[in-house]
Amino acid sequence: MNKRVGNQTIKTDSKPRIISTYSVVGPKEGEGPLKDYFDRILQDDLNGMDTYEKAESSMLYMAVTESIKKANLKEEDINYLVAGDLLNQLTSSCFAAKDVNIPFVGLFGACSTMTESLGVAAMLMDGGFANYAVAATSSHFSSAERQFRFPLEYGSQRPPTAQWTVTGSGAMVLGKEGNYPYVSYVTIGKVKDYGVNDVNNMGEAMAPAAVSTISQHLIDTGRKAEDYDLIVTGDLGKFGKEITMKLLLEEYNYDLSKNYIDCGEEIFDNERQNTNAGGSGCGCSAVVDCGYIYKNMISGKLKKVLLVSTGALLSSTSCYQGLNIPGVAHAVAVEI
């Protein structure tokens, strides 16, 4: 049976269920507006480790193992761990995966990795290749900062368009049964490059990809924007969100003014916490989706949500060479 709908979308027949989630965040995120929705707030962003990279990996390990426990499962029950992160060669994910007894699929989608991993895991489930799968990702302010920008000791001043990489990790366990939120559609995005090369303006770089994927999802499925209680982008921040709303309205006549939020704008109180344009990083959409969104779906406050994580596909090499920053976004429709 052909599961494809339109040009870029997959419709799941079996409706893989998200049977549990777990979110862990750093101290700064734990002081933000969504603090009550996270499962664990660290008091130390090193999490007892001697490097920030090890700390990030330990957070991902915690999210994966605790989400499995919440689902009343064992590691041996999980057929695939689908995960990735921002660091070179998926350092955090690989080092977390070595400590769990689960076959590992590593993905790189930059900040889009939460919906990328969720989408791939859902397709594995719907194809009959797995009974249980875990989708996960992580990021850490300090590990990302010194890989992509400056040494932490440098103390550089941030422009208003800059975002604050979220220290956090989220994991979702997918199963086949139960009255849980389920994945109905997966829309895999195309890479878009609109000539942005400012590493301190990720929202502008990623916004065209968000516009492309959201519009294509609605075209492919025949749905309207207002069919969703919320359309949630992952990591655009204040300015990227504004660009996305404007382009969707002007180019496609989609009005998202009443049902659109961005995780990067929600996770911090930007003025009080001095986070400029808001949050970013793989962990941004991961912890908001695994915490705030999922728990509001379980409680019945939200019934139908479109998760759209967005990623800036740069590397430490490409930004030093002055190359543009391509963007990508993946969308997953989750319903209950």
C-alpha cells in the first residue's frame, strides 16, 4: 500500500503512539516560564561531569532511559534508538548510545532533529519494522557555543537577533497501543538556502524552510492551518517566527496569528533572562514538545498539533569559510 500523500508527506496507517516522554533541562531553562512542565531540572549544568560535552551526553542518556522506565519497558524491549545532536559526529548521541543496549540510528538535522527523529521512528513503526522505538535529541549551551561561535571565556556581546542554545534533552517512546497521542502524518522537509550567512541570526536562516514545510504539509494533506490547535515551530525565536508568519500569510494566505507558537520564544522570558531573540538548539523543541505540548495533549487541552522543528545546517568549517546557512524543517502531526 502506498503511504505517500502529496509530494513530501507520509500518512501512517497504524498511528504509532507516543506512550511516554521525558525532558531534562539546565538551571536557566528551569527558571523560565515552562519550568513546571519539565521532568527534571538540573542544579548544575555540568551534571557532575568534567566537560560540557559529557554533561550533554549524560542528559541524553537520562532522557532515553527515564522515558523507557516511564513506559514500563526495558531497554531490551526497544528495537531502535533514533537520535542526534549538534556536535561533531553526533558526539552526545553516540556516547549515550554506547551505554544502552539498543540498536542505534544516528541522525543529523541540527535543531530540526526532534521531529526528524520522531518522524523516522514513526515510519519505522508504521512499516512494521519495530514494536517500540525511542526518538531523542539534546543540546547544551556551552558545548554548542564553543563549537560554533567563541570560547566561553571570550565573553562576546550578543546582537538582538542572537539566540540562546537550550541546555536540555528530550525523548519520546513510541508504541503500538494505548490511548496516547499518535503520529498521523510525517512531512520531510527540503533544504532551503536564502543567502543568510550571519551565525547570529539563525531565525532568519531557518524561517524559509519552516514556511516551505508547513505550506507543503497543508497542501499534501488538504488540511487548513486552523485545523490544528497549535502549529509549533521549534527554534526560530522572536524574529524567525515573525518572518515565518509574514511569509505564510503573504505567499500562501495562511493566517497563523491565532494558533502558532515557537518553542524558542516560549522557553525563556527573554527580557528577564537576557536571552535576546529566544531559545534554539536541538534541545529547545525537544523539551518543549516532550514537556509542555505532550502534557497538554495528555490532559486534553490540546487535540491536534503540528510539530515543526527547524534546523540551521552549518558546521564550524562552513561558518569559518563564510558560507551561507541552509535551513531545513520537518513536520509531524500528532493527534489524540
